[in-house]
Amino acid sequence: MNTKNNKRYKISCEKIETAFLTLILNHNYEDITISQICEAAEINRSTFYAHYDDINDLIIKIEAAFANSVANIFNNGLRQSHDAFIEMFTFVEKNKYFYKAFLNIPYISLAEKNTKSKVMTSLKDHLNNKDDIELFYRASFFGAGIKEICRLWLERDCKETPEQMAKMIFNEYTNRNENDIFA
């Protein structure tokens, strides 16, 4: 039986995600169809629907996996360093075709909401005596800034290195102290 934790199920899931990420190289995400994904993955539609409700569900699940990878880079909000941002920009560059599409989707994703929550928790630890409203606005500002910087960088086809991008973040958001981004 093809259950969620068996090898065949996982292989089918990987084939579907790889097919979608390959298709996104040459198509706008809104133009990709389930038929195209199934053809590229060499599966039938019923296999697709055994894994995902629709393309939006597929995108959300891929996004969640990528968001977990980024969260792990920052140790779920506990590590804010120059090196962590280099790792983040390297990850975004490695997955640039997904992020080019994803960062242009006009909705606030679950990953963004979760990230804002983690940033607020981290800010609370770094900024004593700040109220939740201020933390909410600071986390929103920081998150929107990072998202837009990534989007513009990808639009420029990652001309700057991840190291240069991390340095820009630190120059903008710190008091020139690379050990504490929220100084």
C-alpha cells in the first residue's frame, strides 16, 4: 500500500516537487498545470491527488519545507549572525527559481507568519522592556525588508554574492556590530 511514510510514496512526492520546480524554470507558476506536472514527473493524475489537493497545496508544502530549511539556518530565531545570513542567501540562490516565483505571489504565506512569530520571540529576548506592539511592528518591518531585498536580488539574477548581501543586511540593521542584528 502506498502510505505516507513508505518509500514509494516519498519517491512520488519527490518526483512531483522536482517536476514543479523544473517547470517553474520556464513557466510562470500560475501557468503551470497539473497535467504538465504529471507528464514531467511521469505519474498519473491520481498519484498527484494522492499527495496534493491542487497546485496551491503543492506550493504551500514546498514553501513550508523551504521555510523549515531557512528557520534551521537561524536555529529557529536563536542565531542572528553575518554567517547565518550568508547561509540564507546561499540557500535562496540555490533555489532561486522557486523563490523568484514565490516572492512574487501576492499573499502572506504561512512561512511568513511563522517567521514573524520567531523574529518577535527573538526580538523579545534581545530588546528588554519592549512591548508586544513595538515588537510586532519591528518584526514586520524587518521581515518585509528581507523579503523585498531577496526579491530584488533574484530579479537582478543574484549578481551580488551571498556575502555581499549579508553585509548589506548588517550595515542596514545593525550598529555595525555583526554579532547582534537587533542592536
